[in-house]
Amino acid sequence: MRKLKEKWGIHSNFQLVIIFIVFAITGSSSVYVAKPFLQFINLDRSHFGEDFFFGGLGYYLLRI
């Protein structure tokens, strides 16, 4: 933790906790918003085919 605090220029563990909470909220909200957005532009898993690399992986990378 000491290296992270030095790298980010913070001084207390409370500041570090706040940063982790913000990362968690933004990450969770982006996943929450991705599904309705992909439905809005009419893009779902079936458009990517059955191939794992270009199909499943491509869809989930786009979704994230």
C-alpha cells in the first residue's frame, strides 16, 4: 500500500479507501449502463457469431 500511496501522492489510508470506492462505483456503473446501451444500438451476442475469439471475446470486450 505504501507504494500506491507514494505513486498517487496521498498521505492517509482514508484517501486510499476513497479512491478504491470511486473505482468500484465507476466500474460497476459502466457495466450497468453497457447492457441498455448495447440494446439501444441493437447489438447483442448473436451478432458476433460462435467463434470464441471474435465472437464471445469481442462482444464482452465491447461490453466492458
